[in-house]
Amino acid sequence: MTKSEADLLTLLGELDFPEWLKWPRSYNRTQTAALFGELAAQPEGAFTACCTVERDTQDSSE
């Protein structure tokens, strides 16, 4: 195994921490929701059109 492969495995091990299976360690749901709200407001301001967004989805496939 090369050093870069070993480094990659170490990184993957750190990111695959059992306590953080649902979200990354630095994820802040409140902060992310606020940022998403700002993003959704941009088309409304630029085009004077309503931009309805769903904030309660469980899966990215939705």
C-alpha cells in the first residue's frame, strides 16, 4: 500500500465516525436552513416571482 492510499484510508476512517452517520461533524441544521432560505430568496428578488421550497425532506432523492 502506498502512502497516499494509507492516507486515504485514514481519512475515510476519520470521516466514517459512527456518531456522525446521518450528518457530517460540522453540519449545523439551523445554519444550513438559514443559508438555504437566503438562496431561495434570490430568485424571488431577481425575478419578482414566488419560489416555494420544501424544507422538510428526509432524502436527497426528493
